[in-house]
Amino acid sequence: MTIMEFFGCTFISFGPALGLFIFTIARDPLRVIVLIASAFFWLLSLLLSSIWWYAVVPLRKDLAFGLTFSVIFQELFRFLFYKMLRKADAGLIKVSQTGQSANIGRGDITNKHIMAYVSGLGYGIMCGAFSLVNVLADMVGPGTIGIHGDSKYFFLASAFLTLSYILLHMFWGVIFFNALDRKQYIYLPLVAGSHMLISCLTLLNQRTADRPTPHYLASILPAYTLVIIMGVLAYRAAGGTLKNLKAFIKCRTISYAVE
């Protein structure tokens, strides 16, 4: 039973991200490089958050303190990664020109939304991995949660929250990069603020003396509501319109009918 729970929660959390990686990134070496680089920048933000948490001794026991600064450092390193990508544009174009035989397309460089999507997905995958790796390790046994009064929905809630964070980081990356490219700075606090909001709502999942029962739905429902909102904003930021979406759906419907 614990093995089934492990694989079920793993595929819930990382199944969509794995599919996106296989079908949109894995065949392009340049996208793989950007994905790994963005994941590394997320690790740097985690390192800085850990150093800050360790340095401020009186606040180590306050989970909200560490969470708040973790979000701040993540958004700071998202900005630094954006600056690094833009400064490396000329070099990336040269790589694409000399690597055409290796299927490295220059379109990835000129279409900045692709790089934003890839970097956001790398950010999200690394965030999800560090959020869930210890939980997944506990799922394989020898027992399972819920025996000593813990919620039996802990693993499932953790899996769905991890998936929401992966998708949100992907959408946040597109919106964030597009806002900087077009100087639409109003979207920057929207990304940072929504990131902070959803992160703070996860504090409701913590058991305390005043709240012995975690409120998972209070964090999961707003998270997926935000996934829909940010998905729509990211689609529009990438140049998508309702007309294009209808045309795409119609085209896919016709192709399936022919097959």
C-alpha cells in the first residue's frame, strides 16, 4: 500500500512536468541547458535563504520568518536569472548558429517566451523536488501517516500542492520575463505578491496548539484558483488570444476526426 501511495503521489506531483520536459524540452540541448541553469538559480536562492535563517538565531523557530524570506530570495534570483539570460543572448545566438545540425533552433532565442517558459519550469521542478523529496521518502514505509492522529490526507495534499507550485512557477516565469521585456512593471508585484500569498496560506497546513487539524483545502483551493488565473495571464503575455485558442482547438478536433 505504501508503494502504491508513493508512486501515486509522485506522478501527481511530477507527471505533468515530466510530460512537458519530454515533449517540449528534452530534444533541444539549448532548452535543457536553460532548464538546468534556472534550477541552479533556485538552489542558490535556497542556499541564501538557509544562510539567512541560520544567521538570525532568535527567529529560527518561526516558520513564517523563513518562508517570507525564502519567497523574497526566490523572486530576487528569478530577476537575476532574467538579467543573465538577456546578457547572454548574443552568445546563445552564436551557439544556435553553430549548432543547427544538433537541432538547436535560433527561434528559441528570438522568441523570448520560450526561454521564459523553460526557466520557469526549471524553477518549478527544483522547487517541487525539494518540497516533496522528504515526504516521498517517508511514503515508502514501513508505516503510513494517520496512525497517531495525523491527517490521512497529508501525502495527497502535499502532492497536489507541489503540482500547483510547479505550474505556478512556470506561469510566473512567463509573466515575470514578459513584464521586464515590455517594461510592464505592474506585473512584477503581482507575481511576487501571489507567490507570497500562496506560500503563507500553506502555514494553515501546520498543526498548532490552537489548530490541531490542518486546513488543506484552505491552501489547495486558492492555489489552483491562482493556477488558472496565472495560466490565462501567461497565455496572454505570450501573445495568445481567444481566437487563436479556438482555432487551435478546432484544428486538433479535425485532426483527431481524420485519424
